[in-house]
Amino acid sequence: MDGLDRTAPQVTAGIYKYDAYDRQFLRDRVAEFRGQVDRRLAGALSEDEFKPLRLMNGLYLQLHAYMLRCAVPYGVLSSDQMRQFAVVARRFDRGYGHFTTRQNIQFNWIKLEEAADAIATLADADLHAIQTSGNCIRNVTTDEYAGAAFDESVDPRVYAEILRQWSTLHPEFSFLPRKFKIAITGAARDRAAIQLHDIGLAARRDASGAVSFEVWVGGGMGRTPILAYRIRERLPEAETIAYLEAILRVYNALGGRENIHKARIKILVRDVGQARFTELVEQEYARLPRERYRLEPEVVAAIQAHFAPPPFAVLPQADAALAAACDGDAEFAAWVGRNTHPHKVAGYISAVISLKPIGGIPGDCSAAQMDAIADLADRYAFGEVRVSHVQNLVLAHVRKDELYALWQALRPLGLATGNVGLLSDIIACPGLDYCALANARAIPVAQLIAERFADLHRQHDIGSVYINISGCINACAHHHVGHIGILGVDRKGEEYYQITLGGSATNDARIGDIVGPSFAYDQVTDAVETILRSYLAIRQAGELFIDTYRRTGLAPFKEALYATA
Amino acid sequence: MQLLEQGRPAADRWLRVADAAPIPDDVAALIGLERLAEVPAGRTAPLGVVVGPATLPEELAPLLNRVALIAVAFPKFRDGRGFTLGRALRERFRYGGELRAVGHVLPDQHLFLLRCGFSAVEVADGADLAPWTAALGRFHTAYQAMVTDKATLRQCMRRFG
């Protein structure tokens, strides 16, 4: 194994590799952005004009500094790209980065004068910040276990990459009424929250091997949470681009532009009605020149080749070494129980690196950790890392007989917290600590809750529960679909928190129910504890929190929360 | 106003007729869409119309054989409806006349406009034209199939111009 240790792997997992055209395109884009910054600094562009241009390059003006949101297309990174993020973190930030629910990474301390250099540094590793913000088609997101999951029928990365290319600097759809998010899944279980996106795609494969898509449209969170509706049950693969063009054209022409809060496609769908919206899209689709937008099988095959599986070893499904390690090390066994996901290839498993250490900031990662993770990806996972939409990292293809060694390497790095899916695996937005839009803090609330339940045994007893904390109604932490959702609001200058229960972002997607009056900052942790104590008292055998909630509804939780108040 | 046609400075041969002014019948006249009814059926001089961003392409379809210029108004550069309108006129209705962007547009949108089928853009008097021409020389490839594109390079990528 010496030849593989801490060096670039000889064989890598398939990821999309840029060619000369992609690289030239990216260099042109960097030059364009540099020119825009120069024009702004010289006063030739007003801030009002510069803002949408910088946003389309991922540059936000936040409370303390500029924030640069870098794209991780559909959450997939090579180890070298991870190292480049470490370079950016050290050179242009304060030595760390923050992974987001959009599978991207944000750097919070960027100077405007250095922004173009930071973006050029990204481009050196085929990375960019294109369309991570602005009223355009954003980074397409997908399942963090894509190409590895046992329940997958179609690899969604192939189509996510095709949509990335199609949506990149789209001349017609770069000045939409509002941002536009597309998610895609190819597995039985929806791990991409397709019903909560402007467009959600579920890829299916029929008996002949042909791929088609269920198309969902009009979902979203924010201040008006709405689940998407299914506009097409079986869209043939070749028609994907044409159909998406049709949806976007209808939206661009008719979407609201007067009020920023009524400009998402979900509001258009709600206002004209699903039947009429479907009719408008189908009309547009029927009359556009289908040949021009046809997604040819050769194009799909060419992109598919980029995502070829790595050369997996032939291994037995049940691994004796892994079983022995679990028997001999209870802490490791508990980590395996929480932080792994079944793989489609015998003898392999996907491992989750939790970025939620107790008391830490959800999603934060230091430059040193990034470098170490890149090395471990090279050593154990074919040089590839995924960013998950719950702000963790995934090594998708790990040999079961090497899992113990991987875990032992993660421990001294502070990256072996075995809490995936447990209550300390909290999704939190940057909140009032960083964000110019926030009404309340989110990160400290997450820290207080995680510390209250710091005992992992207690967390295991409670079992899987998703807590999502947003610092404002924009819902960046997806509080509407948390099993326990927490929304920070401003009440006469004080931070209050509204709690919702029973949300879900997967196949059984549902918007959570508001429990009642909101809680003060120092009451939130108690409220969460009350909710979980109530669950433990009334749960039936085998029930997770969400199961109990669905059986009993709000009443017992509401009673417990407000009886004591 | 300065005029850029396909990215090159050009003289404007059109007379922009003010709302209350009579429509001259012997010169190329650009009028508001709502004044179309005032134009005599036998008019021979070229006619152009200014249309608002909310205009749908099917509203313009019946008059495409009467007009030689459609000027699409952009009230704010962030209002991207004009891109969809322009593209639909070219692609769906095969409109072959001049298609001009007027109002608030940025040099950074110049290439997008041409790729959506616009042939010209109005630029404020005194504005520096250099960023407008630079914007056209910036990119040589793109990932979408647009009306003006020449050849597919590979997969989704196309060379244009």
C-alpha cells in the first residue's frame, strides 16, 4: 500500500474533468469578473448595477465583510479541489470555510480588492463561484451518495452535470424574477428534497434501461413554504432540456417582479393554479423547436463516461475485519452505526465525516482539516469527497476492511463524531453572527442544544431526529422540513424562536406544524428538551420521533410545552 | 442615443416619434405599440414599434409583417423578460427584422442580448463604448443552443459569433 499512502491516488473515482474548452471558459469568466470589480472600484458601475453581477459570481456583502460562496457542483469534489479550498481559506480568509446546505462552501472574510484573485485561485483547480447567488439558475444539487447508494437506479450526477452546463451563463435565464433551484435524485429514497425545489427531478430506469424523469415544479421554503407538484410523470431523457426551457420561459415571462417575496415560481404556480401552469408549460414545450434542444444519447454517454465507477476490488459483502473491529471497539461500532451508508458494491460502504462536533459550528471546516480530509480521500476513497446537504462530508467509496483505519485517522482530527442523523447533527444557517439578512442567531442556539445533549448515549436513546435552525424567514437551514424546526424572529429588538414539528424533506415531504407562541433565546433549549422528553414518554416500540409525531400529532407536545410555562 | 448594431457603432436611421407628435409618413418611424392603430394601411415608409417588457410574443405575431424594427424596452437591467421575448420572436415567429434593446441594459448583458437574437442595443449618449465591445470579445464558447450559434463543438458546448 506504500505507493498509495498520502499521495494522489493512482485510480480515482469518476468525476467530471474539465477539458481545454471548459478551462478557457472559466478563465474568460474570471477576466470578466476582474473587469467588473475594476469598473466598480473606478465608479463606472454603481453598487446597484454591480450587485447582481457580483452575486452571480458568488460575492455577497455581509455584516462584517464580503462572503464568497464557491460552487461545489452537485456536491462532488476531487481531493485536489478540497486542497484548493484550503489554499483559499488560508490566503483569503481566516483559515477556515463553511459548508452549506446547498452543497457549496462559503468563505466569510473576503476583501473586495482580493475577490478576483480568490476566484482566479479557484479556477486553477477547475473551481468557481458561478451562479451560487443571484436571480439565476443556482448550483444543481443531488444525493450525496450518488453513484454509490444501494437503492440507486440512475446516477443523478450525469444529469446534474448536463444541467450545470446548460444553466451556466444561460443568456435567456440570467435575469429571472428570483433565484431558481433544481434538485435531482436517482434513488428510491429522495435524499435531495426534490419537492422543496423550484424544479425537482426524479430519474427512473425502465425495464429496457431507458431513463425518464418525474418532473416536480413549484416547491420552495422561505416565508411561503409550498411543496412542489408533479407536472410530468415520465419525461423522456432526450426531452429534459426542452422541457426545462419551457418551464423557465413561462416563469421568466410571467413570474412576479414587483415584490421580491412574491417572485419565486411557487407563487406563480399558486396564483395561476397548477392546471393552468401545466397548460402554459405544455403549450410552450409543444411549440419550441424540439430538435435544437434534444439531449442526444451520445451527449449523455460522453458525460456518463466521466462518472465511470472506480476499479472496485471483488470483495465479500460481509466483512470479517469490520465485524471484528466493531466487536472490539464499541465507540467505533457506534460510529459505524450512525456514520455509514450501504453501498451498491459488495465490500464497500459510504462513510460520513460529521462536521457537527458537539459545541462546534455546523458545517465549519479548518484548512488543516480540509488538507487532512483530502489525504484520507486519496488513501481510502479514490480521491473524491462529497458535500452533503446536511453540511457534512462523505467519502463515497470506502472498503469495509479499511473503515476502522479511516476512523482512527479521523479521530485526532476532531472529525469522528458519530452523530449523523442524531439530534446534534443540526443544520443551522450562519444567522446573525454573519448574515446581513438574519433576525436572530442560529449557530449559538445549535451549540446550546448540542451541549445540553452532549452525551452521545442519550442521543442514541432518542434516535434519529433532524433539528433545523434558521436565523430568518428565508429558511436557509430548511426549518420548515426539520423534524424539529426552529425559526429565529425579531420581536421588538429581541430574538425569539418559533418551533415547528413534523416536517420532512424526503419522499413523504411535509411542512412542519407551528407548536404555538415563540420562545425567548434562553428558553429554546428547554423547549427542545421538553419536546424530546415527551416523545420518550409516549413513544411506542420501534418508533422514531417523526413516527410518534405522525401518530399523535401536535397535542401532547403542545401540552407539555405550554403547561409548564 | 448611441447605437450598436451587432456590436458595431452605427447611425440610427429611425426617427423616434414622441407620444403626442404626429407620425411622419415619409421616414422610418419608431412609435409606441399603442399608437399602431393610427398608422394608415397604405403606409410605405418603414415602421417600428417600441414594446414594453410585459408584452407577450403572441401579441406581436399579427404585426410582424408590418414592422421592420421592434424595440424592446428594459425598464431596469434586472428585468430579464426582454430576453425571453426576443428569443421567442426569432425562434418561434422567425421574425427577421431589427430587434433592438432600449432602456437600462448593461455592457455585461451585451452578449446575452445578441445570443437571444437582438441585433442592436441603444447606449446612452456620452457613455464609453469600450466595455460594450469588450463584452463581445470575452467569451468564444457557450453551453447552450441559441438561435445565433454556429456549430456544436462537443457535447453541450457551442462556438458562437
